[in-house]
Amino acid sequence: MKQINIKALLLIILVFLIMIFTNQNASAQQGDKVVHIAKLQIDPAQLDNYKVFLKEQIETAVRVEPGVLTLHAVADKDNPAHITVFEIYADTTAYKAHLQTPHFKKYKIGTKDMVKSLELIVVVPLELQAKGKL
């Protein structure tokens, strides 16, 4: 009888430890993410050229960088030269690596005279959900 109780107790302890580890791991993964909102004002006369650089940079980063989880760019409906980019990186290392890639450097150099202002807002993810490919 004592053998069954000890085995049951060990099983309960094991399940409890797995639950704690899984919960902490999920929280750590959420907490490690680097999330930014970049607000840019582009020279309206150069907006079409800017969009070419932006599209290439985003497509390449998402395709080749495992640490780039999300890059979404949108334009203000009433002022298309106001661009907002929502960025999610796996962690600080992934973000720093992204800044050193050839495609990001090409984008920064190619658009430096097109970008009139840039505000980078560091945000904390509260809840991130997505449904498939947009």
C-alpha cells in the first residue's frame, strides 16, 4: 500500500514541477521578446522609392532571420507619408543581429534622405495573437 502512495506522490510532484517549468518558460519567452513601434515621416516626393526599400527590407528580414518574428508596415490613410512599423523580435540578441544585417544596412543607407523623422517606441507585449498569414 505504501508503494502505491509513494508512486502516486512522486507522480503528483513530477506533474507539478512540469507545470511550474512550463509556465515559467512561457512567461520567459513572452518577456524576452523585443517589441517596437516605429513611427516614420517620409518625404512625400520620395514615398514610392521609400516603399521599394521598405518592402525589400521587410521581406528579406522575415525570410532569412529566424529572430525576426513580425514586421508589419502600414501607412496613415489620410497621410500616406506617415508610416508605422510594428516589429517583434525573439529577443535582444535577435534585434541587435537584425541591425547588423546587409539588408537592414542597405535600407538605412538607401532611405536616410527620405526619412524626415523617426520615433522608435519600445513597448511591452501584453497579449500577442495571430491567425495564420495576413
